[in-house]
Amino acid sequence: MEQPPSHSLSYNHDYHCPLCRRGRITNLSMMEAFSCNFCEHLFTADLDRQLLTAVDTQLPLTWQWNRTNWTRINPEGVKIGWSYLILGILWVILPTAIVGFASYLFPPLPGSGLSWFPLFWTIVTFLSHFICLIWLLLEYYQFPVRLYLQAVLRSSFS
């Protein structure tokens, strides 16, 4: 693995992409902007403060360059803390527990054709709530899943 550059942020060098962590960001010709060759996101730079901001996302994702790697800077007023983690866990566990407890309290008749259904419904409840939670995280961080998978497939077959 190559060593990250140990110099200040400038338009004359390329850097690893802080968003996808696979590609390299380079200066766009005749522009004061960077572009990733893997995820194709656009970035603007504040060279004085050593900041890089993704401009093609809904939320302004910002990183600071410390001469070796990127450090994520949360926007003011937007902080994801422990309360969101607890709410996310409850969002997945509570409905699953309710459905599982109901199927335990009211089990199907032994030998009936649909005796497998309560377990199936509990698993579907867990998976659907978990997928919703993952989707919300991907939307918040604006991670381009389709573009990322296309780029991974493109790089693995070339």
C-alpha cells in the first residue's frame, strides 16, 4: 500500500478520496475543484484551512487534511450522538420483540400447515426494520451505493 502524501492540501497533488476511500481525488482542469476517479464525486477546497467539502451531496460533508489523512468534520448543529444509536437499535429490536412475543403467546396449532409462519414473520420484521435503518444511514451520509458497486465491478474486471 502506498504511503499517503505528507504535505499541505494543494491543487498540485492528488489524495485518497475521503468519501469512498478507494479512489484518488485530483484537480479538475481550469477549475478550483477536485474530482474522484472512482466514485466521481466533486469537491471544493479551502486551502487556507485545509478543508475539503463534497459539493454534490445533499448535506455538506467536510473533511480536514492533516498532512497524512482526512478527518471528518461534522456540520454545526448536526451531531449524531448516542441517542440516535439507541433509537436505531430500538427501531429494529422493539418491533421484532413484539412480533416474536406475540407468536410465543399465541402459537399456531401443532401440525398445522402454517406453523412456520410466526418465525418467518419475526425474521421479516427484523430484516425490514434493519434495512430501513441502513437506508436512513446511507441517505444521511449520501453514500452512492450503485456507483460504488459499478466502480468496484469495473475495477475488478479490468
